[in-house]
Amino acid sequence: MDRIAAEFSRAKDENRKSFIAYLCAGDPNYETSLKVTQVVLESGVHILEFGVPFSDPLADGWTNQCAAKRALDSGITKKDVLNLIRASRVLSAKVPIVLYAYYNQIFSQGTENYLNDCLEAGVDAILALDLPPMEAEDYLATCERVGMKTVFIVAPTTPGNRICEIAKASTGFVYYVSREGVTGVRDSLETSLPRKLKTIQENTSKPVVVGFGISKPSQVREVAEIADGVVVGSAIVNVIADHLDDEEAMLSGLRNSVRELSEGVLL
């Protein structure tokens, strides 16, 4: 059983859902990012999502755009991202790692070469953020050939007839974006979330996780009642941004924040 399937099976056995933490790889620099990753892995995360720093992150809100800029300004390269993943795999052999990337980052380097490099480093799945599965025939064939799991997004505006296609193309899990727009902290969840999620679940037996805008333990708990996993990104990245001049406070704040947030997935 692959690591992703094993995690969702383990969550069911342990009467919980999966807590997924997003980090921008290399934020604010390689050395600190490695320490941040270790703290997050030790603090209750079940799946780790690494964003690959990109100069044009159209789907990301201000928080994650700034994180990517900090990483790029520090000189982070693809090699550094892969080394960070290798180090993370040493820290945890069982936590699945999902790479959050834009398709240009994959295609421009040769899809098969990119996927093989990621697999060798320890990546379990890739979320190609701006690649719809209806236009991903070659990419999907390559992922299947090399053994890389895929994650695709269902949005609030996704027509019902496309949900089945997206679910079929997602071999890791389905990612439901809980609101329109870009990533970022929100004060409340969309009232349509339960209805939208039910529609997806009626069209697939694969795990469905929810992200974008979830920032409080109460929101994590609310989503965990109806989804298989909960993604928190900006709220975690904000802790890094708030303590750039005090690494000790940054790591302490992350430890407390992730522990508190991850408790929300316990049923």
C-alpha cells in the first residue's frame, strides 16, 4: 500500500481525519525551512504539502506569494527543494509528501525527468495546480508510467459533469477548494461547503480533502466532520512571516499552532 492510501486507512482505524500542513519549500531560507519542517512533522501533521517557490503564483494569496518570494530571494533552487524533501523523508518515513507546483515548473524541465527526480527524493504525489485533467493526457500517462500519484482540484464553480473526470484523474486524493479565489486566511467557511462536498463524495470513493481559507481549530473541526482531510496553509505560513527575526519564537509558535490545529481532526 502506498503512503497516501496507508495514511487514510490509518486515519479510519484511529477514528480521525488527516491533517495536511502546507509549507513553501525554502521559506525563508533552506536552513530555517528544514527546521520548520522538522517541527511541523513532530507536531501532528499527517500529510505534508510542499509548495515549490514560483515567480508567478497566480492561485496563491498574499501570504503564500510572500513566502515564495522569500524563498526565491534566498536563492532556493529545484535542487534545494529536492534536498529538503530528502531530508524530510529521513525525518519521517511514513508521512506522505505532496508537491504543490505550477505545471510550467514541471513541463519546462521535462515531465518524466521532473517526476523521476521527485520520486527519488521521496515525493508521493503532485498537485499540478493550474493543469486541468481534461488537458493532462500526456501528464497523466507519464505519472502512471513512473508511479507518481496525482491530485487534482475541484472548485466551487466546477460543473457536476466534470467532477467524475477530476476524481478519476486523481489517484492520490481529490482536493476541494472551499471557496473561489486565491489561498489565504478566512474568518468563516462557506455555507455551501457540506452540499458541495456531498456532491463530490457521491461521485467518487476516493478520499476528499478540503483546503483554502481554513485557519482556526474550530474550522478544522467543522471540516473534519464531513471530509477525509483538512489542509491548512496560510495560517501556518503566517507564523513564519511573523517571526522572521526570531527563529526560536518562530519554531515555538509553529509547534503550538500545528498541535492546536491538528487536534481538530480527532473525532
